[in-house]
Amino acid sequence: MVRKKKIKKPSPLLYADSDINADQLYFGKVFVPDPFLSFSVNGKKYAFANSLEISRMNSESTFDELLSLEEWLGKAARRYRKKTGSITDIVRLVVGEFAISEFVVAPDFPAGLAFKLRAARVPFKIAEGPLFPQRDCKNDAEAKALKEGNAASATGIKAAEKMLRDSTIKKGNLMHGGRLLTSERVRQVIEIACLEKGAMSHKTIVAGGDQGCDPHCNGYGPLRANELIVVDVFPRVARHGYHGDMTRTFLKGKATPEQRRLVRTVRNAQKLALATIKAGITGAKVHSAVEAHFKAEGYLTKKSNGSPEGFIHGTGHGLGLEIHEPPRLNKTGPRLKAGNVVTVEPGLYYRGVGGCRIEDVVRVTKSGVEMLSKCHYRWELR
């Protein structure tokens, strides 16, 4: 196992659970609920697995070799003359046995372990950017997984639409099944629909009226007639961990001319962004085009009574194993590459009128975009 020459290229080192940490899941393609150590040498991927997980990881993961955690803890204890070995001791052994010159770790690498490695004089550096920059561009298999996530999003949104459409209006409130229709009830229906598609939607947004003017307000309480309702569904597919992310804005009853103009302007802004995106264009240019469109239509972004209103967020963000990934479509968004997957979600928010956001997901191509989400845009429900 010992190599004669030191490996000059830094070797990625991870210590995290793959249920939550996207890098660890990307690296080994297996869900493990507890933190575990993994690394690579010359393109070969290794992971330390305990007796509980090693058999399953051997059949489900893409690691080239699994090393017994218990055996290496024992080896480390003997090597360093301790009663029991530790993760730090294992990493020290790996440096010698795999002839590693230096590790590279992600910016979110556990600080406690990092300090212990420094004290043990294990050579490592923190990556200046993502640990796996290749995650930014999705291949066909990843695009298919993201389509599955967005199909779950669409199913959830359609469940919400049906519940709103089937509701009745009584004294300005929406009623369903003889009871007040609330954000919580609609959210439950959405999340059940996503579960039936094999995905889990967490913190789903169903925000009506002025609540919808705070883009990350989950929404709570009764939903009212003739008010815009922002429905944002971003589930994670249980089988592989990739997300969907889709937003539609609905209104049950009759919209005002001002509300109709707001929704029309947001939809046209989204069409403009979709027509602008292609490989080589910066995310900043896409965002600037949307800003210019809103300004030309008279929708200004400013503060009103201390609260921001107008177009108060970016045009989009990367999507994959995390709900927010590079690249961004915002004021500082980088040059887009073929294979980038981004959301396109312009929005306008004015208290007293309501909030509107319309969101879809696309994969960037050399000439434009490939749509990864699909759901209609009918929003006024009578």
C-alpha cells in the first residue's frame, strides 16, 4: 500500500455524513446518517466504514475501496501507543501509508477536527472555492434526477391549485371542506403529494397577501379571496438526493387590474431571462436584463415604511444536491457554462398589492436552455 513517491496533487479529504453534506453524497453516492472519513488518491476513492455500514456501503456506494474503521482505529492505537485510536490518528496513518503530500478540505470542514489535524501536523489546506467544482455542471444523469425532483414540485403545486380551485369564498375567506382554508392545510396537501412521488418537501411556502411579500415567509393562518398566494415547492428526491424547485402564484376569486399587471410583468420578465440565458453569458447580465425590464414597466425597488419592496432578490441560483448552489443569477453572477442548472425566478413584492414569483429550472446549453421543469402558468382561479 505504501507508495515510493509523495503524491503532489492535494487529495480531497472529507469527514461528514452524506444525509446532509452534499459533497460527501456526491463523492460516494450513498446515504450514511453519521459522519465518516473519505478521501481520494490519484482518482481512486476510499472511505472508512464501521461494521454497521460497511456491507451496505460496499453494495450501494461508488467508493473504490472501503476500509474497516475498527481495524484502522486498532492500528492507530498500536502505532501511536494509545488506549484507543481516533479519527485524527487514522488521518495521520493515511498520510504515511498512501504517501500523501497534502490534503484539501472544503470550507465547511469540521473546525474541531481541523484544529486537531493542525496540532498533529497533518498537511492540509482549505479549498479556495468548492471542493468539487465539477458539481456546477450537471451531466445527463443528473439532469434526469433534477427533472424527477421538478416533477415532484409540479405535483405538489397542482395539488395546491386543486385545493384552491375547489375552495369557496365566505366573507372574504377561503373555505374548503366546511373549514377555513389555511396555509398550513395547503402545505400539508403539497407535502403529501410530494411524498407520493418519492420526494420530501421541507419548509414549503404557501404565503398569501402581504405574507407573500417576504419571499421566504412560509405562510400561516387563513387564506383570503382575491389575494395573491405564492406557492414555492422545493422537494428532495429520497432515492438520489437531487432537488426540484418551482414556484407559481395563484389567486382565488377576481384579481384587480393592478394584480393582473403585476403577474403579467413577472411572467414577461421570466420569459426575457429564459431567452437571455446561454453558455458564455454572465449571471449578472441575465439579472440586469430583468431589473431593466421591471424598471421600464415602472416597478421600482426601494424601501417603503422601512421594508424593501419591488425586485428584492436575485433572478436565480444553482440547483442540485443542495437547494442553493453556484452559479448565481444576481448582480455578481459569474459566466454561465453549458451544463449549469439554475432556477429562473423573478418576482415583485408590494404590500397592499401582493407578491408574485414565477420559478422554473433550466440546464444551460451553448445556444440557450433545456427546461427541466414543466407546469402551466394559469393563476387566476374563479
